[in-house]
Amino acid sequence: MGLWMLLLLHLHLGVCVSLPAPSNVSISSFNMEHTLRFLPGLDTPSDAHFAVQTSSLRRRNVWRPVAACSQLTAGQPCNLTRAFKDPFTHYQARVQAFTATQASPWTVSGQFLPLSDTVLGPPEVSVSGCGNCLLLHIGVPTTLGRLKDIHRQLVLRVQRTRDGVEFTMSVPYEEEHVIGYLQPGVEYCVSVSVTSFFNTKPVSSQPHCALTSPPPSRRSLYVVFSLVAAFCALGFLVTGLVIYSGQLSFELLRERLPKTLSYVLLQCQTGGSAPVQLSDCSSTEEQL
């Protein structure tokens, strides 16, 4: 009886601890996307799989399996974003290797606090000129949606391309900002990073460059000059037409006026069919 017990105990120990435990279990996070990575133990068979469980410090010794990470292969990462729901809670994870007949000891990770241990990546940025200022548009990454209620700020690093002069400013996290008091027609580059009271691991965006006010192109100048010349020519043409019409009217008046006066005198001398009063004729002669 004692021999059978020793044999069963030996088989049980062989099944439980014969596989080497995974190593280098670590949790990394970027923009609140949490990923567990590990390495298989030395001499782990190629047909071995790996299972992941998580636990929070609020419920010590209560380990919950991660359904999506119950049949991992060697080196395959595990997404723990859904498992680590509360950004203010400390978590741990552990990994075990197993085959159909064997299992390894669990390897436990260090403590992980989502809010402070995640790396805040840069937001989506676009820059456009607005005269002597830059208009900055900020897009919030979808993975940061759960942090909307947490106070955050933007750190703007503005650099003038011409000579490298730069300055830094902190502004509230809003979708649109105006960077004013800049030189018109000058190119500036803006890099943006996100900070919060609980996190000091920001990553700056790539520089986004724009002119405060784009200089007019040569084509635009040609169009402006052409329009000015056309309006000037039209003005000269209208002025010439007015002067010519005035002169023509004066010449016609001079040609018709003597004929009219001669007709009036003739009527006064002959009496005509409708005699004109003598006083009228006399006054007409005096005027002539």
C-alpha cells in the first residue's frame, strides 16, 4: 500500500512540476492598451501552451483566467486591456506552461497600476495658418476614451523653422487651440505631448509644420496686376467716350444753330405765314 502511494505521489509531482516555468513575465501599456509578454522556460517542449490569469490587490489570492489567453503559444502576447478595467487598481498577472500531461509552476508578474504605468502617446495633430497665428486641431485616441474625466494637459513645443527659436506652453486638453503672436508668413513646427496628474510618461508627437500666412504666389500677383490693368484700360476707354461724345454734341450744335437763326430772321423780314411780333424780331437782331 505504501509503495502505491509513493508511485502515485511521484506521478503527481511529475505531472505538476516537470515543465519549466515561464520567465520574463512583464506588462507594458501604451495609451491604456495593456499587453503581457513572457518567454518560455528553458527546455520547454514545442507542443506546450500557456495560460494567463489575473488578480487585483483588492481581492488577493483570487485569480481569474483570461479566456482569450488560455491557449497561447511560446512568445505570443496577451492583451489584458479588458481584464484591467479599473485604472486606479493595482493588478498582477501570472503565466503557466502546460501540455496534455504536464504543467509548470506559475510565474507571477510585478504589480501594475494602469493609470500611472501606461505610456501616454501623442494625440492626432493638424496645424494650419491663420495670419499671425497657428490653428491647432487635436484628436483624442480612441483608447484614451476612458480617461476623459481625468484632468489632463497638452504641452506644446513651438519652434520657428528659420532659426530654431522655440518656446513651450501648457494648455488644457481641448480639441482646438490658437497659438498667437507669431510672425506672419513664417513657418513654425509644433510638437504635442499629453500629461496628467497621475502619469509622467508622455511621448511627444512628430513635428507638424505650417506657415502662419502663406505668401501670395506669382500666379496670384499676375492675376491681380492683370485685373488692375484691365480696369485702368476700361476707365480710359469710358473717359475717352465721354469726351468724344461732348465734342460731337458741340459740333452738331454749332452746325445747327446758324441755320435756326437764319430761319428766324427770314420769318421776321417777310412776315411769314405766322407773323412774329416786331419786338421779338428786334430783340433777335440785337442779339445777333
